[in-house]
Amino acid sequence: MARHELVRAAWDGIDARKVWDSHCHLAGNGDSGGGIRLNVAAEDLRDPLEYMQRLFFTNAACAQDAPGQVDRRYVERLRALTDDMPSGTKLLLLAFDAVVNQAGEESWEQTSLYVPNAYAAQIARLHPQSFEWAASVHPYRRDGVERLEAAAGQGARALKWLPATMGMDPASERCDPFYEALVRLDLPLITHAGMERALRGVDAQDLGNPLRLRRALDHGVRVVVAHCASMGQDRDTDRGANGPLVDDFELFARLMDEPRYAGKLYGDISAMTQTARAGAALARVIEREDWHPRLLNGSDYPLPGVFPLYSVKYMVEQAYIEKSAAPLFKGLREHNALLFDFVLKRSLRAGGKRLAAGIFETRAFFDRRTIPEAAQSQG
């Protein structure tokens, strides 16, 4: 399969040294001692949704049958998957902070998954040929800015939030010191917008309204909207607190088309080939060539390996790919979820257009112009 003409063609015009998968989840169960924590519900059949989600994700990462070695197997699997990619390709591993309440205290009973910054930094440091990392710090922490500065000093390339699960409001003035620090440190914010179904946590879906990101953008933060907010609906608060419900993707598109956010607002296309998202929003993203310089590729790994979420047949029915290519994509998916995701996106067509090569060369976006002294001293 690696020698198939579609696989080779997917790399045409692409400099692998510039290819960083900008949305790759780091997970496990903490058996390495690295500090990962899962909500107890993920281990309890009395909460079948959380339990089945854990099984889906660990199975997708080939770590389900490794008692005592889940963390290690997860990382080893990621490294093995990158072996099928040209030399220079890297993955941006995402840390994931705990839920923090209004009092600034951690709420472990509401936290679905916790992946410490220190663990993500350690994995990236041990395998620099394969990984970079992004920090995750809840802005309601009393020492949030200090934690953010420490992560920047340890080489973090970005900051990751999932508001609906983690329980932070991007439109809150409490985030202002955080936004000022992100600008000062030249760290982009990768934040989920739209409906969130993979992790429950606080489950405050309205916090994923793309319009809540205006506050960060107006502070000058470079904001990356995960999945281009391609699922769900929220209130159009530009028309008042009780504005009509509008597709989140349309709210994202509105922000993208506001001239003042050029150079500040970006979207990542991770998960947009999932069956639940691969409708009109995906076609628009492909056809809007004026958006392409502001789009970043990411896989949302391990989700491309969760078989119920993706359908090659559906992609053929929607005319995104040729029917003759279906056997290749089915085989790639069973063999290497990352390569499947990359080649599929490079093969997409809509309205006679395709995604530009620059969308996949994300490294320059994460190269920081402002490097903290601590990072400089570490080389």
C-alpha cells in the first residue's frame, strides 16, 4: 500500500520536514507513573458510555490488551505509525488539563481525562524525531499564567483547550491575563468549538460557541478552531443573548470572513472526514480556497482508528473520493490510521477543488518567534 500511486501522489508537492500533525491526542491510563488520570467511570461498566469510549480509544491505539503497559504501548504505537511516513514528519502531542471550578480548585469527579504537561513534554523530549507537544492549562487555575510560562519554557508549541468538557468560558474576563500571556509568549491557542461528544466532563456545550472566541481574538491571540466547529448549533449572540440557533460552522465562517481576524483566526481540519462532519462543512472548507492559508491539518488521533466514526463508502457516495480508491483506503485504515487520514484528505475533491498542500505543512505556524529564556538555556 505504501507504494500505491495514490499514496505516492499524496506526498507530491509536500515537504515532509514541514508536516506536523497538529491535533494528536496523548492518552493512556497512568500505568507508567507519568500522571495520566482517567475518570473512574471509564473503568466501570455501570457507566457504559464512558466505559465503551475508553475501549474504543485504547483499541484504536492498539493498547487495549496491554495490562500494566497501556501508556507505553500507546506511545510505541504512535512511533510505529510515523515509520510509514517520510522522514521529518512529526506529531503534535496534546496534553489535557483537569476541570477547574470557579474557585480555582481541581474537580476530579468531573474530569474525564488528565494528561499532565510534564508527561507530554517528557515523551516529546525522549522522541524528538517523532513528536512535538502542546500544553494544556485551565485559565481558572490560581497559578495558571505561571503554569503556562513554565510550559513555554519547556518547549510547548501551543495551548490546548476543550471548553465544553473542561469548563472554561473563553468569553470570560477571567481569561484576560491568560490571553495576554499567550500573546507575549507567541503561543497559539488550539480550542475545540461546536458540539463535543468524545469526552463528557462538565458537558457545558454552550461554552463551545465559536463567537465566545472573539475575546481571545480581540486580545491578539492566534486561535485555531478545532474541526472548524463543524458539528452542532449555538446561539447567534451577535444578535443578542437570545439570538436564534445557528450551525456552529456558520458562526465559525462568519468569524473567518471578518477582515479584522485575518492572521489571528485559523481552523484545523481534524475529524472533518468523520461521517458526522463530512457534509456541507467539509465541502465548503475544500472549496473556500481563500481560507486555505489559514487551515491546518491534524488527525485527531486516535479517532481515525475508531471504525464506527468513519465510512469510506460514505465518502464515495458524497463524491469526495473515487469509488476505485475505496479498497486502498479501507486497507490503509486497518494498517495505519495516520496514513489513512493523510492520504484521504490529500485525495478529497469538491467543486473541482482540493485542499492546498500548504494546509499540511504546519510547522511554520508553530515555530515561535518569542522563545523564553528557560528554553534558550536548554538549547
